[in-house]
Amino acid sequence: MDKKLDNDYDAFVIALTLAITAESDEKYQQVVPMLESLGRNFDAATIERAKKESIERVKELDALSE
């Protein structure tokens, strides 16, 4: 990934993407504290927007791997 993280929102979207694509429960559990910490900074609407953005990123990654 070549995008610089400029803010907590970008970091949150990336953490959500990592959680979605985690290859094991152990890897997922490693991301959870980051999600909890970053998620405290946002209201419910912003969290939902970040979820949608991370899902789109996963779809893009899936398309690249086909």
C-alpha cells in the first residue's frame, strides 16, 4: 500500500480492511484493539461510512487477485 496515512479516519478504514481480510482469528484479534481505539474518535455515521469504504477496498483487492 503506497498511500500515506494522514489522519485517524484513513487508519480506521485500513484497520477495518485488515480485519475483514484477516487470514485467521489470531490476526483478526491483533487488529481489534486498534479498531476499538480509533473507533472512539468517530460517531456512528462516520463508522458506517468507514465500513462501506473498507468493503469497497476489499472488493477492489479481490478483483485484483482474479
